[in-house]
Amino acid sequence: MRRWSKIRDKLENEYLAYSLRGHIQYFATSYTKYHDHEGRAAILLDGKEIISGSYCEQWSKANLLPKDETLETRLKNEFPFMDNTAVKYGQFDQRCFYEAFHEFDNQSIEQSLASENMLVRILAVLDKRVGKRRLEKMKGSVLEEPEMFQFIYGIRCRFERQAGL
């Protein structure tokens, strides 16, 4: 596993779309006082967390999750399945974020956009390799996407329009 500073540098300086630079920041930390060094991760827009998750939130928000077939998986697996519900309720920690980055960093942008892991797909839609034409092509199908993905897609499109790219 890479150090967080290297991961953040790569996300913010190598992958992040030019229109989002200075607006999107990534955050992850481990708490040394927890016995397993559990922690949290977040994506920030102009300093405000728009997506965040932490180990502690997994347990404090567990009662908010739908009682479906993936609930048990989310609560017991080391790296739970990251779908819209898990991301919306912060059911991930810094290790899940690192795993999502690892998947994203080691595959094509097309594979990342099609990933079942919502965090990977979010990293992909913020990526500079997703250009104006691809964003335009995605417009027709984005309404079929989960709300968190639509939200991030909307942010990306807004900043592309503002930048006039």
C-alpha cells in the first residue's frame, strides 16, 4: 500500500480534471488511538465534505441502512461492497478508500466508470481522462445512476461549464 500523501498527490495532481483543481480535495487518516488504527476518508468540495465515511460511522449509522441482503456484508466484511447506500451513509473507512484507489489506479478509465464499486466510479468521473465529449455521452444514462453518482457528475459538469472547457 502506498503512503496517503502519495495517493492524495496522484489523485489531486495527476488524475483530477483541470476544472476541479483547487476545488476538490481528498482526505484520509488513521486514528492511532484505535487498536486497529481505524480512521476516516472524505472528498471535499471547496473545503466542505461532500462524501465521507469512517469506521465509527459504520456502527453508529448501521440502523439507518436498509435491511437487505447486503447489510450483513457491509457490517462484517473488511472491505464491504461500496454501492450508493454505503457511500451515502458513510459505510466505509480509509482502508475502503485506499482499496478503491488501488482498483482505480490499476485499470482503464472505462473499467473504472463501469466498476460496481461506487467509490471507484466517483474517482473516475472526477478524472481528467473523462473529457467533455464523454461527459456529454453519459448525460443520457446518468439519470439511471444512483443519486450519489448523479451528484458528483453534476459537480463535474458544472465546473466544466464554468471553466469554459
